[in-house]
Amino acid sequence: MQAIKEGVAIVWNILMSVNVMDIIDIAIIAFIFYRLLTFARKTSVGGLVKGIIIIICILWISDLLDLTMINYLLERTVQMGVIALIVLFQPEIRKFLATVGSSKISIFFRKRKDSSSVEAAINHTVAACVEMSKTKTGALIVFENNIHLDEFVKSGTQMDAIPTTELLLQIFYPNTPLHDGAVIVRDGIVAAAGCMLPMSTNSNLSRDLGMRHRAGIGIAERTDAIAVIVSEETGAISVAVDGMLKRRLTPDIFETLLRNKLVPDRETIKDKFMNKVKKKNG
């Protein structure tokens, strides 16, 4: 009983010694680790992070057991590995930093998205892509998410137009001036057309993927944007998201994917409350 009292007293003393700055410090570290783990899970560096954790654990155990040779080799490996990781994973690091810069904190300084205009843009995009799929008209439409695409918007022709089905079909009509570039949609509005996008540097991509697909994957690798691609050869509709390409989508799956990624919180607080009331009464 005395041991329990002493333990409670120790815990109480520790809690009493914690001030506001300590809580802020812990919260910041927790947020950073959360973003790192989330980023690693969504990208190809997930396995690498697990490997780094294993090496750190082995390094700690070797130091604890006084395994001099193993500890020395692992320390040198870690020192050289940091530089190698920065060089090899430069795109992923750049995307992570851009994601952190466009995190929830920055939302307070941004104009809130109008979900109705985004949903309308999705409806018109799906209709236009289905039509272009039938006629095998190549298209590349990029939906900006949290990370701004200003540098890519500036590379094209600025429009600030409502993305109607007719407008998208006209932009990607063969041999028109804006046909070969990408359309960038920002908050439900066509910000620009004929935009130049970075090509993917992934050497494992299928050889049958053309320039549009590689550009769509490239922008999805560097940012959190969602790229829609219509193949000029097959008419297949694909979506690039988180650096991955989802190919040959049906119209229903295509529309659902866009809605889940761009309008995840379509149900308002009022709707949730009314649904709960209906379930309770029903």
C-alpha cells in the first residue's frame, strides 16, 4: 500500500511540474511525428521508415550490450545514410515540406472551399471525361487540394472560368491551342488551361504510359493534387493520387473517387444531427 502511495505521489509531482510550455512542446513533437507517419504510410517511403526504426533499435541495443564493432559500423552507416536519404528522396522530402506548409494551420488564412462549386466541377468533369473516353480524346485535368499549384498555373493560360462540360470538351478538342496542356481546377473554378506539369521520375512505370499519364503521376508525386487522365489511345479514364495511378476506372468509381478525395465532409453538422434524430425516432 505504501508503494502505491509513493508511486501516486511521484506521478502527481511530475504532473504538477509540467507547465504550459511543456504541453505545447509535447504537442508540437506529437504533431510532427504524426505527419511523418501519415506521410510515410501514403508514399513509397513507408518500408524505408520501418528499416530506419529497426536500425535505430539495433544501434540502441548494441550500445546497451556494449557491442563495440556493431555499434561503430551502425553509427557510420547512419551518418552516411542521412546524406544519401536526402539525395535519393528529394521529391518526397519536398512534398512533405509542402504538405506541412499547407497543413490545417494554414487553413485559417485561406478562403474556405465552397463545396457546392467543387461538387459541380466534379459533375461536369465526370460528364466531360466520359464523353472524351467515348471519342478517345486525350485530357489531363488536375484538381488542386491543400498544396497550392501557383507555379504550374502561371505556366498556362489563366481563365478563372466555371468548368462546364462544354468548356472542358472545347479545351481538349484535338488540335486546339490548349489541347496538349493540363487544366488546373482550384476551388471548383478552372484557374488555367494549357499548363505544363512535371514528369514522373519513377523508372518502374509501365512503358505503355504516355506523356499525359507521366505528367499526371508527376504532379501527384510532388503535391496532394488529384490528376484525371483520359487516354488518347484507349479512351480509358485514370486518376493519379498520392503518386499512384488508378487505371481504367468506370464512371461510377471515377466519380466516387473524386468525391471522396475532394469533398470528404459533404455531410454537414445539421445533416448529422437530423440523421441521429431519425435513427433515434425510427
